[in-house]
Amino acid sequence: MATDNPRGVLLDVDGTLVDTTYLHTVSWWEALRQHDRPVPMATIHRSIGMGADKLLDHLLGPERDRGADGKLREAHSTLYGEYWERLTPLPRAADLLRACADRGLRVVLATSAAEHEVGALRRALAADDVIEAVTCAADAEETKPAPDILVAALEQAGLEASRVVFVGDSVWDVAAAGKLDIPCVGLTCGGTSRGELAGAGAVAVYDDPADLLKSLSTSPIARLG
């Protein structure tokens, strides 16, 4: 239904709608190991949700020799690509998207995944019929926790920050939303705890898409004016 003041829900994808957080963790761990830059998996996991450039800064330090960054990103991409045919949506992820659309909300996937990864994520979700717009890394000059990808999502879907809620699974998602004063709903299915998400500023925290769907009528999404 057309409206002059549409409402919408922006959703991160990796770790929020599709169960990829630990696949990315293992892929980065192996890519770093192959290039003699070992980093513990727990440390890598806590960095997932950043863009690749900021993730490497976070893990290896901003003053490092960046000469190998391209090879590290390529290695990660190759390793992660081996999982594409097995990507699995998190519980009731597609049902959540359809329930939001049924409420008259524009459903936007605000992901900073590489463009070549987005197709695999969309196939795993199998909900293209209700998705209004999808971003990718190419749409953002700066990656999360910068808000660029959310700005791109708003622009593509014709939405205003005051009329949306963002759903994500990492503290980096919460930080990006906060820069635009967008309320962020946190999901713990990406492996970040309820306390960490709430402490970062999430306005509500649920276990996974199924848990949010079950409580949708009382969630911040339902309170969009």
C-alpha cells in the first residue's frame, strides 16, 4: 500500500537471519592462519559484524603492514564460499519478514556482505517476495560500526530514520543504528549475549527471529508510529 510516510524494518542478515556468524569466524581464522597471523577464534567472533577493513584493523592493529590485506580478504571469501550451498536461515527468519510485510512495513535487508555473497544469503532466506530492497558492501563508503549501510538502506527503500527499527545481532549493529538515532532490536543468535547487546544500547533483545516473531505484537517493531 502506498503511503506518503512509510514505515519499515531494516534487518542485518549475517547472524541475524542466516546462521553464518561462526562460518565467518572459522573462515577468518583459517585465512589469518594461512598468512601467519594467528588470532584466537573467540577474538575473531567478537569482531564479526564489522566490515572486512575494520575487522582486520581491530584484529591486527591499524598500524600494521597492510600489504597482505587483499590476500587475507580473498582467502576468507574463498573459504566462506565453500559453505554457500549449505547456508541455513535462522529459526522462522522468512516468517518474520513476511509478518513485518503483513503489517505494512517495508522490509529491507541492510547487509554489508560482499555483493557476490548476497545472492547466497537471499537464496537461503527464500523470502524475496516481501523484500523491498537489499544493500551490499558496495553501497557503503565506510563499514559498520559506521552507519553508511543503514543510510543506503533508507535511501533505497524511501524511508526516514524516524520511521524504522533496525534488527541486528552484534554490538556493531547497535552502534551503527545509534549514530542515526534508529532503535535497534538485538538478537542473540549471532553469539553475542543479551547483556552485551543491551549494554550497547539495544532497545530490546530476543533469542532469534522466531522469538522476535512470537513477541512481534509487543515489540518495538509494533510500536512504529
